Amino acid sequence: MKSIKRCQFVISLFIVVFILGMAALVVKIQREASFYMMNSGNHELGMVYDRNGDVLFDGSLEDSDRKYEDNYFIDVGNLIGDNKGQMTNTLVAKNIEKLNNYSFSQGLVLEGGKAAIYTTLDHKANRKVYDAFGGNDGCAVAYNYKTGEILICTSLPSLDVTKGYDNIADFRTGTLISKAMYGTVPGSTQKVSTVISALEIMGADRLFSKRFTCEGKYTNKSGDVIDCHDAYGHGTLDIQQAVEKSCNPFFAQLIEDDELPLSRLKEVYKRLGYAINGSESEYIDINGIQCEKASTTLNDPYEFKTQWGCIGQGDTLVSPVQLMMWQSAIANGTGKMTMPYLIDKVTNVHGRVTETAETSYSKALFSEDTADTMRQILLTNGANNYSYLINGYTIGVKSGTAQVDDGKKENSLLVGFVDDKALPIAFCILLEDRNSTSLKTENIAQVMLDALSE
């Protein structure tokens, strides 16, 4: 009798284990089937839309050349990407499983599948900004500094993904990447970081009491010469005037000042997200897309390389996205960056929402007092020097000129924010080889803000 009961127990236990194992297998297959389908040669992809329902990517690319006008996707081509494997750091490449029109219960859904990514981008506004570049190389990125929604992210040169890659060898450099995500020489937009650091270390009253003289060039304590863009010099300046004039000799002398110890300057730069002196740098993650973080060299406050780096040249590199994000920490008055995102929501093959975005913030990079003072410095610069160049908006702004290609070319940059609750936009614009065109970053900013305000 005991032997029979023991057998019944063992059989029952075996059945329970078998059922649990089968249930686990079904769950595993259901969860992972999408992955294996995406890595097979038999899959159907869904759609990517902008915030207004415009198509930014169509999974049925075989027919897309008959559905869309020529160059319909070109303003976002190297940001959204495709599934051809030529571009890896794009929205589609990093989120391709979310576009899989495969259901465990229905199998491959060739027609009527509703897998889709709904982005925060404004396609029409992006196209206007893209066209505003007039074929010149560069990029523009803008987002809502209250919510984190990226509205504009266009990069030139770009491509229409429907045309394929038959002539890839003829593509201009940078065609297959979104330049907003990669480090560039920031020029004098870097001075925003240096002023933030000085405010954190000295405080506003002490910093505003500083006066330095510019005579067109400055020979630093190591005997190296820091040139000013104004050969005749700016005379004696305070910090507000130095920002507005973008005076290099002023900032070189500020870096040498005993009240701005290099050790503390490094600390603030690290909080801002810089990799210092070759230290390992992480990435800013934007829905899987990797955005390079800032880097610079800070060795000796009396040497050329350190001073030049704090002015925005030398080894300093910052992505336009990160330049824009720092503006949000200033504009919000909190010292915390609003973290950017591109995906508003995701739907599965059945049309059910499986993912929605949430606004998030970085840890505090600097104090609220520093944010408020920096905000006023940039707003004053905007009012004094840009109100007639960018009409109709109250903006805080800083421009920059970056020497690249061993000084053979100069890029122009503009970073800033709109001080308007109805249009809370932070932005960065990069115009490459500025001397080859009559176009100005301010022209692009005007088009961008007009398009977004509509």
C-alpha cells in the first residue's frame, strides 16, 4: 500500500514538473520568438511615425519608392535609419525588435500588422530646418526642455533610405551618421561650461567683481600666446562683457586666477559629464542610440592646452546634443538636465501600446543659484546681440567659432534656449565650414523656431 502511494506521489510530481516545464517553455518561446524572427530571413517590419502621424520609416521598403515622393525621408534619414545594416547607431537599428510584425498566436503578419514606433519628432519642421542649411554641412537639434521630447534632429549630408546604397563609395563624409550625436570642437560655446564652473567655485559676486584686460592677445604665465578674434582687443571687461564679446584673453586669465583652482574646476567639469585627461567616457543613451559625452584635457592652468581647452579648442569635444542638454539645466533653473528621448510610444502587432515615454532628469550638475545667474548672462547676451538677428523670441544664447582641420576651416555653433512657457525649446546648431557660405547659424535658428512655433 505504501509502495503504491509512493508511486502515485512520484507520478503526480512528475506530471506537475512536466506541466510547469511546458508552461515555462511556452512563455520563453512567446517572449523570444520575436527575437528569432528578427534574426531570420523571414520577417516583416512595422512603421515609424512622427508626432503628427507622418511616416518616417516604412517596413515594406520594396514598395516605398512608389509611396513617397523623392527625398521624403532625407531630413531624418541618418537618424531614423533602416534595416539594411549600413547604419547601426540609428532609431530603427537600435529598436528593430519593437517593429516586428510577428505574433506568437498569429505568426508572421504580412498585412495589417500594427507594430509601430511613434516618435517625438516634427517631420515638417525638420524638413524646413534641413532645407534652411541650403546644402551646407552641419546639424541642428532642439528639444522641449520641460519634457525632454526631441523635436528637431537633422544632419547634413544625409540620404533617402529608399534609394539604397549602390553608390555608397560616393557618399560625402558624415552621410551615414547623425552628427548631433557625435563630439565636435565646440568653440566658444565651451565658455558656458567654464562660466558655470567659475560660478560654482567663486560665486556670482566674486566672479562679477573680476576684471581682465584684452589687448588683442595675451601671453600666459607659460609664455604661450592666446589670440583674440579682435586684433585690437576689447579693453577691460567683466564676465558679462567677456561672454558677449567671447573674449579669449579674458578667459585665459580667468583660468589662471588663484580663486579658480584647477582641482575644483575638474570637479565641476566631471559633474557636467566631461571625461578628463583621457579617462573612460560613457555614452548618453537616447532610446538605444549612443550619444558621445564630452571630453577635454585639463593639466595645468598656466599652460596653453588647458586654457585653450576651456575656451573650446584643443582637445575639447562635445556633442551638439550634450550642448543642448546643458541649456535645459540653465533654462529650467534647476541645474538638472532634462533627459532627451525620441520614442513617445510603441505599439505591438495588435496595436496595443507596450511602451510609453516618461520625463526624467539628471542629477544636479550645478546649483540653482548658478543656473539662475547663467540664465541671466545668456538672456542678456540674447537681448543685446541677437534680438535683431532672431526676431520674435526671448532667447538666451551663446555662439562659438571652432577651428578644425588644423585650422584650415572654421565651424560656427549656436546654443541657447527660448524663455517662453509656451515654447520651451533648447537647441544647438552646427554649421560647418562657415567661411564657404553666407549662411549664419542665426538664420537657421530663425527658421527652426518659426517652424516649431507653428
